[in-house]
Amino acid sequence: MEKTIGLMAAMDQESGALLRLVRGWKPLAIGKLHGRSFSTGRVRYILVTCGMGARRARLAAASLVKEHSPHLLISFGIGGAVEASLDIGDVVAAESVSRLDGGRPGSPRPLQPWPVAASEAGGQALKQRGAHWLAGTAITTQGSQVRQEQLGNLLHPVLEMETAGIAEVAAETGVPLLALRSISDGPRAPLPFDLGKIMDEDANLRPASLVGEIVRQPGILLRAGRMMRNSATAADNAALALVAALGAMDVWAR
């Protein structure tokens, strides 16, 4: 029997990096969103680009589960490192997810562990690009940046904006959830602006706030070029690691 795996990314950059590595994908409606589907062996994959923020991710995950009954969900894409030891393009496979509340992580929600074969395959694929696959923790924020001391002893925390919303749907429906994020920024390559200051609570850009930040810090425009290059590297590595991991999971998923 064919099994279905739902893949969820926030941005077109992340989804596009994956689609460049697969063949024969077809458009597919998922609620009001545009999705893609493709198959490998006896596994059907459904990809949805949900938009930024936990609310959008939750709604997209609910539609995906309701309409296509996946056996597994995977949240993937780019994220920000908290530790200076992580390099751009390293991939963190999250073992749990927490929401950031008042600058502190809330109670962690365990995630489905990545199969050993998948982790090894993802790590081998990344090794060719000088990057690493590491176990860690997803911290879902509204764009706020945090320091390592605010997160205590969490294992390789990575900041992102969607996984906690998807995890709520996974818990409600009993669908296992895996998550991975590739590092696009961090202490050694910080974002040129604090996303929490230029986005509202629903992850919508505040244009006036962005313009204000640029006026106060003209160097932002120069640093934005580095951010875009790092984001592209991270998106490519996330897709590469995911494809390698999925290939190792074919037998597991049958």
C-alpha cells in the first residue's frame, strides 16, 4: 500500500530548493494553498508552502491532514543558530520543539525521532558540502532573536517560526512529525535586522518599521546581500539533506 508523507516549508525559496532535486512533481491544491506532489517507489510526497508563522503553518497542516491523510509530516527549511559553533548550512534535526514566550522557551513537545539510516544518509550528503547533520531543538518564535543564555542547556537550539504550529496539529491528529532546519544566520553571521521589530504577531512584514530600521542603520542594505547568499546556501542544504534522508526512509515508510 502506498504511504503518504507531507512536507511543509514556509517559503518558496525552501520549497523551490527541494523541487529542483526531484522529478515528476505535479501541482496539487491543499485547501487554499498551492501544493506539489511526487512519488518515489511506494511513497507519495505532498509538499505545501504554508507561509511564515505558526498560525499559517497550523492551518496548512490541518488542511493537509484532513485532505490527504499523511502517515508522516516533515517540517523543513532554514533557521537561525543561537550557538556560535554552528556554521551556515549545517542542518539541525529537531528532537523537540518549544515556543518562545517572553524570551524563554516553553515546555518542550517531543518530535518523532529521525531514523538512524536517514540521519546517516543526510549527514553523508552534507559532508560533501562541508556541512554537518546534528540533533537539536526547534524554537518557534515570532521573529525575535535570543541569546544562548536565555535558552539554558538546550541541545543545538535553532530559531524558526512554524514547527510549533505544525506540532499542535500532529498531536491532535496522531500524525508523527519530523523537523529539520538548515542554518542561515547566527552569532557569527547575524541577520541585519531583528525580525521581531519589522514583523507583526502574524508574521506579516511592517513596511514602515523596515524603512525605519534602514534609515537608522544604512549598513543593513550591504549586510542584506550576505543574508540572501546564506539563506540560499541553507535552503539548498536543507533540501539536499532531506532528499538523502527520504531516500533512506523508503524502506522504513513501506
